[in-house]
Amino acid sequence: MPHLTRLLTFSFLLCSTAAFSQRVSIRPDSAGRRVDVRIDDKAFTSYIYPQSLEKPVLYPLYTAAGTLITRGFPLDPRPGERVDHPHHVGLWLNYENVNGLDFWNNSYAIPEANKHRYGSIKHRKIIEIKEGKQGRLTTESEWVDQKGKVLLTERTTFVFSQEGKNRLIQRQTTLTADTQVTFRDSKDGMIAIRMDRAFEDPDQKEGEFRDAQGKVTKVKTMDNSGVNGIYRNSDGKEKESGVWGKPARWVSLSATKDNDQVTVAILDHPKNPGYPAYSHARGYGLFASNNLAVKAFNPSAQPVRYDLKKGEQMKFKHLIVISSKGFLDQNSLERLAKRFGQ
């Protein structure tokens, strides 16, 4: 019997260790202009910087159960998707008004004659890769105008991990001014994810959609079967009407897709500029949090601006939580937010 007890105890410890010892692997592919991130050899996401995009992004994103949560268009279009906003790709961070240049809305769809009004973020190099129970990827990029003049140098560290059925991405970004830089109060920013159709608000019916043959059709009333997304924020507000344009410590978006109950949340850090950030969360699938705008969401407020002299820095830290096989409730997200804010 003592031998059996020791054996059972060892088996329990082995199973417990296995449940919390997911290994994160990070594999660069410079020829493919990507870095693949896997957990226990299951796809999580990729850091990609193709020539066709005006910024590096994390794309696609999967839950621990293998459920795809990001929209495919424009990189890998799927039937039944909306085909609006081609600059909405995966998970990214940028801003609409930096020295008068629009970094947010830039894409292949902008006519060449108008390109001078837009900025691009160019990946320059990988600084560090570490694998293990946490995976760490540090990159360097430059925010440039259309002539290649550098406004900001960006250094971003992504920390990838998994705790039980929750996958986590901690993104810490430092922007260093290469010249005098001004961020003006604007709606479109900063950290954002473009979600799969299942996460849209079922009340959103109108739009342009892609059929199985790739044809794009403008639809006034859409069959929203399987569309079941609902936003919630740290103040208990729900749906786009409740969370959009409101400051919040965190905002979540939950939906069931392929029998997987998924919650995705963006958590703001107390040391970020503009904390708590205003939510730019739309029912058609844009999930964003904006640290640098106030009047864009509250017309009665005074506009804000952030000025950086050459060499000065601005830092941002966000946590993305992706749950699987069970929605995250208010208490769970509050605990995560408290831990993240320490």
C-alpha cells in the first residue's frame, strides 16, 4: 500500500506539472518575413512583416483548442467574411495622427497620389528570442514617412505563455523620437485586433462580404447564424453601445465558435499614458483600445496631445488574454488585471 500511495502521488505530480509546463517555441523565418510562435508544438501566432503590409502584425491567432479567432481578409480571405478596412490585420499597434501622418489607415488600398499623407512601420531586425515556459521575442521597427524619414524607433517585446486554457500575450513597446514628434487626439488607435466573424455583434447586418467564389457583394441584411459576439468592460457595461468610447481598465469580447467558448480581452496597464484607455470596439469585428485620445470619444472634453522631443520616449504595456473552453467572467479578468498591474 505505501508503494501504491507513492506511485499515485508521483503520477499526480507528473500530471500537474505537465498541465502547467507548456513549452513556447519561437522560430524565425527571414526568407518568409515571419517568426512562428507555437506552444507544445501547437500553432499560437506568427509575427509577420510582409512587403504587402504597412506594419508588422501578429497573425493569425489561435486559442489553446486550435480555434482561429482572427479575420482572414486581406491576407487569407475566407467565404462569408467582411471585406472592409484592409488595414485591419491580426493584432497590431499604431496610431492615426503622428506629425499629421496617418499610420492607422494605411494599406494597399490608398491611391498613390494620397500616400504622402500616410506613415508606415518598417520592421528592421530581431533583437532577442528566448524559448521555454515563456517565449520572448524582441523586435525593432521604424515609423517612417513615405520618403523614408524616421519619426520614431520602436522596440517591442512580446512575451507569449499559456496558463491552463488561457493563452497570454504581453506586449511592451517603447517609442523613441528620432525628431520632434506630436501625437494628436484621434479616434483610430492604438492596440487592436480584427476578429473572426463569429465575434461580431449579431445586430450588425449591413456590409460587404465575400462568397465562396471570392466575389464581393454588398449586403443590406445578412444571415447572422453563428455570429454571437458580446463586449464587456471593467465597469460592467456590455455590447458596442455600452463599451465604445468609454475608458476602462479592460475590455473583453466573448463568442462561441466551433463549440469553443472563447473570451479575448485587452488589459491596459496603470503606467500607460492615458490610463485607463478609451475603448474603440466596434460590432463589425474591430477590437481596439486607444491610450492617446479623449475628445475623439468625448466631444465635451478638451483635446489631448503628446509631444516628444528628439530622444524622448513613450512606453506602452498591454496584456492580451485568449481563453478557451469556457468564458472568462468579471472576477477572473479582475484578478488578471490586478496581477498585470503590479
